[in-house]
Amino acid sequence: MLLCYTNGCIKYGPDGVYYEGSCPKKIRVKCKTEFNTLLNGLYPIFGLAKERSKIEIFGRYPAVVSPDLLMYVHFPVVDDSSLETMLEVPSNHPSIKNVELYLEVKSISDGVIDPAACSSPLENLGSSLKRQRTQQPQEATGCVTHPSVKLERGNGLEVQGVGNSNGWIETEADAALGNGSTHGDVDREMTNKNSGSGRVEQVLDLTANNSNADLNKDVEPRASNPWSLSSLWVDDHELRVGLCFKDRDELKKAVDWCSIRGRQKCVVRETEKDKYTFECIRWKCKWSLQAARMEEHGLVEITKCHSPHTCCPIGPDNFDVEFAAEEVECLIRVQPTLTIEELRNWWFQKFGDMLATSEMQAAKLKVIKKVFGDWDQSFRVLPKLMAAFHSSNGLLVDWQYDLFPNPEFASFRGVFWAFQQSIEGFRHCRPLIIVDTKDLNGKYPMKLMIASGVEADDCYFPLAFAISTEVSSDSWRWFLNEIREKVTQRKDICLISIPHPDILAVINEPGSRWQEPWAYHRFCLKSLCSQFHDVFQDDYLKKLVDEAGSTNQKEEFDSYMKDIEKKNSVARKWLDQFPRNQWALAHDNGRRYRFMAIDTEDVFEICESFQSLGLPVTATVLLLFDEMRLFFSTGLSDSSGRINRGDMYTKPVMDKLEELMTDSITHVIMPLEKGAFQVTEPLENDESIVRLNECTCTCEKFQSKKFPCLHALAVCEKLKINPLQYVDDCYTLDRLHKTYAATFSPVPEVSAWPEASGVPTLFPPVILPPPDVSVNDKTKEPPSDDELRKAVANILKVVDIKTTAFADILKRLAGKFEIDLTPRKSSIKAMIQKELSS
């Protein structure tokens, strides 16, 4: 018995190779069957034309690893000898009952796998007019037949051999294989009930003498079995042509039960009166069933049955996500920037049920990973995607790459981009930018750089992004310059970053627009404390540094600094290398809006759904675009609702004001000159000076928070004036609404993506080890220009100049001459160009 697999896949497991996919077709053959006899017999069995298709056969052959262990290998079956080896497997290994074969069908015209050829045998037989004929007239038994019905059942068309006398093709419905009878007992040993789909497998026989038969002759269906009542269906759960049901509902229950057992879903529609069509709900699946109420007996009878399902069953735990991913794949391949809401609306229109947002997000993520999951191809597609974003949404983008000797090609080094919607929204945020980086997992080491603003709700607002192969002074210079050139030219911007030497070097360069008065650089206090601890390994000192940086009282700051100096004077000197206004809130002058630390998790929350998946750059940018649209849509909807409810300021501010108003009753207010007020707390013996016209208080909280502190509120309460006039406009709901007011436009389909102007074809980044020269041997004579020119010419003969980076050529030359040739890069480039032109 041969188990022939098609339209599946070859996989490897603990026991070696195995085949997965559609259920195998069972074929019985003689042990000494010749290779050509089997091969020629397979073409009509699977409905293939020999002149248009080619079948390649592979076997699952058990190799003996030890007396108790077999390991299966993928064994090509190409001649009589290799076929005999496979047919002897059950004899040599009694524990193995069947021979498993995998059939790969290829089109002779182009040599690639023909999907049509690999699909269900029923499709091929049913689609060939030569292989179809109507049923014979009603037989003497009185059984009902229908001339318009094609005889299809089980795993394929119920077929008879070229001449039933030779019996080389026969189905399980025949009583005795090869005798041509249409009644009798079924050989149950050759019946395999698939628990996944609930159908009975077809068994074919090649054991009779067929050497004289024309094996490529068209196969015609024979007359159907007599119609039978649905009570017979209960016995084997097989839906077949001729099976009758009381009414449409009884038939639907039978189909539903098969679908549940096979983990499938289907829909039914009434095409005409009393005519019904059932189809698999998956667009790729070829399964369908047609039935009609017959005048002869008044029952609903199955007239056509295209089976089995060509889609794979899915486990119940992930049915919705898997199912959705398979269905939306056809849409995403054409238009990958469809929003989740657009996909959910499409889903509802097609299936009449609204899929949960989380399930659709998971489904789209699955498809994006599948469709755009090729890392190397991703770099070539990315410029077109960015060009599509630019043409549809005004995306601003800048590239970094290393040109190959052929300037039409280059290796990717970095890309910066900022959405126009973010740039417009940032105008309504406070003048504060926070920059940070995060590793991107994947085939190539990458860094995701981000610049975020802070909006009225104290939430991070994604402003600009970059993907770079490294984080260095060069990449930081490029990123920060692009922010100044493309995103914002506002003065008095406060930039918060980690105190990294590369960032400090860039900001302190002459002419930098991140220096005062253009901008004010501040440190993340958490990162500074971490660096401090790395140097001094003292938890108590680290705590003192954190308290010194967090207090807004200069007297308290000085006290903490004295404690640090007493405990470790070197630690105090280490802190003194940084200007106090860069890390201490008491000396900040209200620039950082009390944002003392960078919460990396919150900053990169926009990437939370996909950042750990190791996706290629194109997939990452696509999903980030999705998240940005959702981010803006959610922000706009939320702010609109709050404005419609009559709110004026954001909730964090209102909650704080309510808290402070409750506590301000016990203060004693004393007017001073020039509009100043002294506010004292009798129990605390504490006093502060408030100047409302300057929005200041000696406690420093008024300046740092940009809204009234406890002392200022006490003055407002005393003077019976509205304290909201002293709240910075950056906290208003109107500002919040304007931040998210810009909308994203639809992106064209993939076929309409424009070419990226001025960007060469990009290849993956070249990540090379350093040259094989550990120490530059100064005793070696450097090569002459002639020697170098000859070496360059020889290298160009053996490399693909379109895809070879200059760094690779330089490395080869350094290895040849055993000397560092970096100082001669310019002359080497000139030699390469001259060699190419000649």
C-alpha cells in the first residue's frame, strides 16, 4: 500500500523527514511494479496531462541508526531499483505497514511547481471537460440519477479504469477490486477515516495487469450509486453525491457537523429556489457542495461535492487569528497599510461578524511578518515604501548608505524619517524633546532611535525615528541635525538625553544648534545615577545623588552635595564635571517641566506590539505607521470627548490643582512690595515668596511645573482670583486636541508605490571584522601605486562589483600587503573607478 502525498510540505522532526498537508491518496501496487508503470499510472489518477506536467517521486525511507532506532530520510525514487528499495520497506521492517511517497508536480513549460497541478485531484478531474460525462440513464433498479450531476466523492472523482477488466484503478465503493461491480462489501482495511475532516479516503489499485493499457487515456466517471437517505450518512459521516435529506436544515446540520469535526467553517446561500450552495468560508479553499430539492422524491439531494477542503484545519485556541490572517493576506499583499478598522469593516461586510480589534491586530502582524519577512529583500523595498509615505502623507526622510564601486548600488547604513502629522502636532506640545535608543532584534544588528515630545496629558509624543546600524557620535550628529533641519527650528527647546560621551561631543561642537540659547541640554537623572554607581559602586552615594538631583530647593541640593563630599570627595569631583543645570532640578530654571528621567518602556510604547519580534526594517516601518495612525486617532477621539464634556485642562493638572486647593487653607498670607506675597505655614515654620505676575515662587515648584504651586494657590484664594490664568497653555485640552488634529491619508497599493528618487538599490549593511592586521608593521614598505593598481585589478576580476562594498575591497588589499591602507582610501577609490571605466 502506497500513501501518496501531494499539495503539502516536507518537514523534519525528531524522527527525520515527514510529510504534512492534505491527506494522502492510497494506492495498492505489486511489489515488483516497474517505475514507469507506477509513474504513468499516477498521471490519470491525479488528473494530470503527461505532456504538460512532470511528477517527481520521493520516498520516506527508514535508515537504521541502531537496532531500536530508525531515522527517516528523503529518498528520491527515479528508477526501478530505487522504487524496489522503497517497496521492500514493509518486508524489511515489519513494524512499517505502508510506503509513504511525496509527489512533487511541476509544469514542463516553466519548470516551477504548478499550483493547479498540486491541488485537489478533484479540481483537475472536474476542470477537464474530457474527463466529465453525465450520468447514464436510470437503471433497471429504479434508482434515481441526474444527468446534470458530475460524480464526485471522497478524496476525488469516483472513477473506473480504462477497462474495468484490467482493474488498475478502483475505488473503495466497489465490492471487489477489479471486478467492475457497483455493489458489495467495502474493503475496510483500505479505508482511512480522517479525524480532521471526517471523510473516507479513496483507495486505488494498481495490482492488476495493465501493461497493455493506455495509461494516459482520459478517465471518465461511471454512473453514480443509487441515492440513499441521510440515515446512511450517520454510519460513515461522508457527504457524497446522491445522499438525500428531509430538508435544507437537515442538510445544513450535516454539513455543520462535518465542518466542526474537520475544524472548518462554511456558508450556505440559496442560488435559486430550492437550490443550495455550501462554500468554505476561506477564499483559497476549493471545497463546495451543491444540493437541490428533486421533484422525483421531494427530498433535498446532494448533486455536486467538490472535496476535500484544500485549507488546513486549525486548532480551536487560535482559530480566529489564524483564520483572519489567512483571509486578510490577499488584501495586505496588495495594500499593506490598511488600518485595523478598515480590515475589521471589510471582515464584517464579508462574514457578517465583527472580529475583535486585538485578533485583527494579531492577524495583520502575522501576515506582515510572512509577506515582508525577508531581511535581504527588505532593504530594497524600503525606499519605495518611504516614497509612498512621502507622496501620500508628506513623510520627511533622509538616507545614509555606503556606495559600492558601482554607484547604482549601496549598503544600508541608516534611515531617518518624521511624519508631517507629528511635526504639526509638536507645535502644540511643550518645548521639550527626549531622545533614546533601543536594540532591534533580527538578522542584522540595528538600533531604533526615537525623538519624542511631551503633550498636554504628560504622555510621550512620537516625533521622529531613525534606524541605524550603529549608535555613535556620527549617528547622533546625523539624527540631531535632521531633527533641527526637518522637524523643528523652535528656540528654547529643552533636550533630555542620557549623559553619553557621544551625545555630549555632538552637542558641544562649535555651531551646534543644541546649545544655548537655541536649546538647553539636560540629563536623564536615572542614567546619571547609574553611571555614577558603575564608577563608585556605592548604593548610599547613589541615593544621595538621586535626592540631590530631584529636589527643587537649592538649600537642600547644597546639603546633599556636602554629604557626598564628606563621604567621598572623588565622587563630588566626578559630579562637578557636569554643569548643575544639566542634572539638578533645583538649578533647571523650569526648562525640563519636571521630567527628570527617561522611561524607555514608555518612550517606545508605540513599538510595543512588534519590537521584540526581530522583524526586517520594511515590516518594522509598516507596523510603526499603523501604530502612529492608531495613536493619533485615539488621541483625537479622547480629547474631543473631554472637550465636549466641558473640560478645559487635562486631568493630571486638574487632579493636582484640586489636591493643592484642599491643602492651601492653613497658610498665612502677608502682602509685600511690588506685588509679592509672603506665604507661611505656621506648623512648619516655613515661608515662601510668591510673585503671581512673574509666575514664580521661592519653592521653585511654580516655575518647574508651569502651574501654581501650593503657595501660589493660597495667594489666589486670599485675593479671590482665578488660579487657572497662571496655568501654562501647554496643559489645555485645546492644545491636546490640536496636537492630534492632523490626519493620515491612505497609502496607495503596492503596485503604485513610486520609485525613490536619488536612492540607489540598497543591500544589507556590510558588517565586517577588522582587517586581518593586528598591528601595523611599520617596518614593511607600503606598496607602490603600480602594485596597488594591479592588486585592485585582480580583486575586481573575482568579485561581483555590484554587490561588493568598498570596505570589503580595502580589507582584501590590507590582507594582501599586511599593512593598514586606510590613509590611502581616496587613491584606492580612484583606482577602482579608473579600472571600471576601462
